[in-house]
Amino acid sequence: MPYGADFTDDFRAAESVDEYILIGETDGGCCGDEWRTWGQPSFEEEEGKEKVAPYVADGFERENLEDVSAHQICRTDEPGQYYHSSTTSFKRRK
């Protein structure tokens, strides 16, 4: 997804979706929205109020797929520094 855009709320709203996988830069990278896509609370903080990430509120669990991510190369990587891109699974809790 482009930076600042989020389509994951549509994925989670579909009852037929048990899992969705995102590939690219995560958590403050250049893919998706920091809060709505990745649940990064530092971007949606309200003083004295703890927020629940949207994917958690919608009944999904996040898992970083390190074994897959280890084989990815991102456009911003350099030789010997392959870590900007990752694969992340969001599975519906049953």
C-alpha cells in the first residue's frame, strides 16, 4: 500500500478473510498507515488513554514471518544490509 493509505480495514471487515499478509516496509516504513495498518501507538497517542490497535480490535493477531523476511530485498537496502522489507501475517482469532 502507498504510504499513508490503508486497505486493511476492508480486509478485516470481510467475514471470509481468515488471514491477510502484508509484504514491504513495516512500522513506520513507507507502506500503509502507521496506526491503521500497523497499530503503532506513538502515532495515535492521547494523553492518559491507552488505545487498542485496529487489527486487534477487529479480532486479528499479528505475526512477523522472519523465515520469509530473511530472503527479501527492499529498494532501500544496500549490500550487506537487507532488513527494510518484511512479511507480516494477520490471522483472525478463532
